[in-house]
Amino acid sequence: MGRKVINNSLFFSEVANRIAEGERVRIRAKGNSMMPFIRDGKDDIILEKPNKQSFQKGRLLFVRLKDENYLLHRVKKIGDSNILLRGDGNISILETCSHNDVIAEAIAVIRNGRSIKRGSFRWNLFRYLWPRNPFMRRVWLGILRRVNKL
């Protein structure tokens, strides 16, 4: 079967519409900003419409930023009007968005055909054990990148 390329804006607009209608959507991960929890091109992500519980520290939110970029990152801090996000694979880069920019919450990651569900032991293992300190995060990311190249 041939591969089709769709404009990101068009693709994610359709994803947002389906989620707004209450559907769960499964998309393939692209990028390394959530490594090691989510792997580029290998893992799928199940997204659903956010609810009040979605806006908590540690949750994975799928957002549209002002520059029309879309990303899935972990909530670092919730403010009155803004949400601070950081990818697990990012050392120090943070993104800020508003509550209105949130399209969905990730409720599961599909790896090798098996589901890692939000709140499960494996999900929480990544959430709580992954270093928050930039230096330690850099060290572990360096090790993981070298190991994955072998």
C-alpha cells in the first residue's frame, strides 16, 4: 500500500474535530520530545477530549500552539490562565499555552501492540522516575540515545 502525505494543519484540524465530537483518536508519534516514554515512529497515542481532571500536573496534553504547531507534552504547572508544558525528552525547553489551546489528553500509548494506559504502573513509572533535574535528564537522554543507536 502506498504512503500518503497530508498537510499537518489539515490532518490535525480533522483530529481536533473528531475529538471535539467525542471520538477517541489514535495517531502515530512523530518526534523525540517525549522520549523515552513515547518513541518516534514506533508508538501510537490514543487521544480523547479533555475533562477537568486533564488539567493536572503530570498529564499528557495535546495542544495547538500560537504558531500552528501541534505537540503532546507533559503538564509541568497549571496557572490561572496558562499551562506550562515540557516534553520528557527536552532538557530545558518549556512551552506555554492557554486552556483553550488544549485539544486532547493522551489516555494510552500503544507500544508493540500493547497498551500502556494512563494511571497504570508503567505509565506512572515514567512519570515519577524520569528526572526533572536538567543535568540528570541530559545524562539519561545521552545514555538512551547511545544505547538505541547500537
